[in-house]
Amino acid sequence: MFKMTLKATFSLDSLVQFIVEHATNDYLVSPEESRRNLEQNIVGIYNLEISHSVDATLGSLNVGSAGCGLRLTTDGYILTAYHVVEEAYKTLQGAVDGPDFVLIQDPKKNKYFLDPSFTAIYPEYDLALVKVYDPQVGEPIRFNLNYEGLGFLQKISALALDHKSQEVTSEEGVVYGLLKDYPTSNSDGTAVREIIELFLTSVPIRSGNSGGIFITEDGSLAGTICSRTSLLKEGNSQNVDAGCGVDICYAIDLIGQTYTSLFGKRSA
């Protein structure tokens, strides 16, 4: 179920522009520019305690957990995996005692803080839309979306931020197929929820990659990185690791519901 936290008035004009620009299958930019713009807007997301120094380098911090996200607009809206910010979200709701703040850092090492007064989540698809304080507004972020679906054995790449080097990494593979009603669990094995639909790939997914992105050969955004799982390959007694992703179409749905929710509040 879509849920939204809203404790202040936000402008969603940039999200509306994002939806309008991507309302057709037309390419907005060249494949090379699309990939470059996506790479430049992948961010690291870190759950931190209040005792940590804001000016400290990430290497000197005892980071509780780390993930990635994609900056969609220059005014600070970021798409990520819900489980990357789940603890922070539940802390804001008073459900758990979690991180004191969430630090977001881009490849240029600009640091931002997650704005706790805005969160839109879609747990069934492991998606979240968050916002940062005081973003550095620049040129509009433009890239292409993959609306055509993913085919069997189609080539695909995963882009994520390496949290040690703070550089964007790329891993290549192919699409295996779809996985329905994927069960997720905590580290202690207790069940959390089922994710309605994921696509499976041969791309190796590493710790901290969640919330990164999958792109097609032509540089179009195909989806977000969710997790990794193991598959039993036919004719082989050994399990094969599979990188799991959430189709970008579900993220567009999340953005649309975010706008509709806020628009409804304003017009009530």
C-alpha cells in the first residue's frame, strides 16, 4: 500500500515535469548522454548516529547501514529501495529506535541530509521517494526510460556507488525472467513482506548496492536494484546468484501517486 509522510508544504513541480517529459516512449537524450546523466546522479545513502561529526569523512564514520539512490530532480527528490530507508522511516513514525539522521552523498562528495518531513513509500515494490534539504539546483536531469519491458537474455547493467571509493561501479549481465511474490526477511530470518514482482538478472549484486539502478544497453533506466537471491540452475546442483530489480514503471506509478496524494490534500 502506498503511504506518504507530509509535515510541510512541498513543491512537486519538478516531479510533474518529470512525469510529463517521460509520458511518451520518445528518447529525451542520446543513449550516451542518458547513461552519463544516470551515472552522475547516483547517490550514497547512510544511516548515522547524532554523535557523528557532520564534517567528518564517511571513512571515519561508523555507518550503521548503507545503500544507494538515484537523484531524479535537481531540487532533491531521490528514488531508492524502501528497505534502504525503512529503518529511518519507521523511526520517524515512532515505531522503532533507529538512526538519528540520514546522510546522502553524491559522486562529487556533496553531502545532504534527508528531509524527515517528506517520505513516500511503496513497500510492496520495495520503492521509496525521499527528499533532501537544500539541494544544489543545477541543470534539469534528463535521461531515457525503458518502457518496452525486458526480454529473456537481454543485456543489462547495474550501476551503484562504491561506498569506499565513492565512485560509480558498473556490473554487466543478462535478464533471466520475472519472480512473483518474492518473500523478504530480516537478518534474523523473520518474515517482513512479499515484493509483488521482480525481474531476475545474472548481474552480481553486492552489499550496499540496494537502491542503485539497472540500465539497458542503450542507456535507458530499466529499474532499481532490490536484492540478490539464489536460483537452482537446471542440470546443476549448485545455486546461481541472481540480482533482482524492480521495473521502472512501478517507480513512475509511485511518483504519480505522490503527486496525486499531495494535490488532493491541497484541494481538500
